[in-house]
Amino acid sequence: SQTIHQWPATLVQPVGSPLSLECTVEGTSNPNLYWYRQAAGRGLQLLFYSVGIGQISSEVPQNLSASRPQDRQFILSSKKLLLSDSGFYLCAWSVIPGSAEAFFGQGTRLTVV
Amino acid sequence: AQRVTQPEKLLSVFKGAPVELKCNYSYSGSPELFWYVQYSRQRLQLLLRHISRESIKGFTADLNKGETSFHLKKPFAQEEDSAMYYCALSTGTYKYIFGTGTRLKVLA
């Protein structure tokens, strides 16, 4: 069966420090991968999606970047965190473009101090 | 622009009362719509999708293209229905667009 792993679960980082959140999927090939940010009152905001290795689409201009070095690995990064980067980050995957269920990871609570 | 609107941030109902969580969308093509649910300390998961026309845990949702709505309904709320509910739109490309969510509280 397919599973999605996301880590760490919680992270406290100082302003200006780098960030790396990792997401891996098991049990499927060539998934579509997504990074969302969940903020109170703002719902789930799509940050990045990827349809293949090295292919990244950015939805909103921001201080973050994403990479997909392997088929089932999706990484969210920042060179220098801002206070406004605090939030709950969710990784997700789906198989069929947009028409099938998206499966979500457990999420990472990031607090920038 | 593609958009999903959930007007209620919080909806409180008593156990046994009917529930309706509102969702309106904006999309010029043929949308695919979903309801996702997040129970306390659990990951976000699919509740139902409009193409399946199914009832899950007593919930149903009908796509009304004229009103561009996809409201989630249940005739008799249960305490275990308390959760965060998100309406989502897929445009058939690679993106899922979510609403801001509605927290449902079912009171004993």
C-alpha cells in the first residue's frame, strides 16, 4: 500500500536560519507531489507542485523553494527563514492529475522565533 | 480565477440536528469537487468526491453547477463528526485548490 512520510513533525528555528523539510512517498511511482501551508483562517494554500523529477511549479512568490531530487522525494527549503514562514506545512501526493484523491502527510509545525 | 469559498469558519450544532457546510466555487470549466476532513490529531483525508455520488458516514454533497455550490449535508449530526472540513476544487490539471475550512462542533 502507499504511504507518505513527512518529517520532522515539529520544528523551532531562529529567524535567518535555513530550513529543510522532507517528504517521501512509498508504494507508487511517478506521483504528483505537493507542498501546502495550512494557516488559521486562510485554509490550505498551495505552495509548490511537481509532476516529475526536477520539475517544480511555484504557486506563490515567497521565501521558500522546493526540489524533487528523486521520484518519490519532495523537499521544502529556505536559505533564510522569516517570522512569516511560521505555519503548518503539509506534503501530499496524487496519481492522476487533479482528478483523484490527494493523500496527505501528517504535517510539520514550523515556528520561527 | 479559480477559487473555493467556505463562508463559515465555525459551525456549532447539537447532536441529532441537521448539518450543512457551505461551499461555493469559481471556475469556468468543468470542476471536480471534493470534501476533505481533518479529525483531531489525524491527517487530512478525503471524505467524498462529487463524481462518486456516494454517502460517506452519512454525509452527502450535491454539485449544483447553476449555483456553483457543493454543500456538505448530514441529516443527523453525531459527536464524532466534530472536525475541520475543507472543500476542494480540482481543475483537471495538477492542482487542488482548497477553501479556508469550516470547523464543525457537534454539541452533546
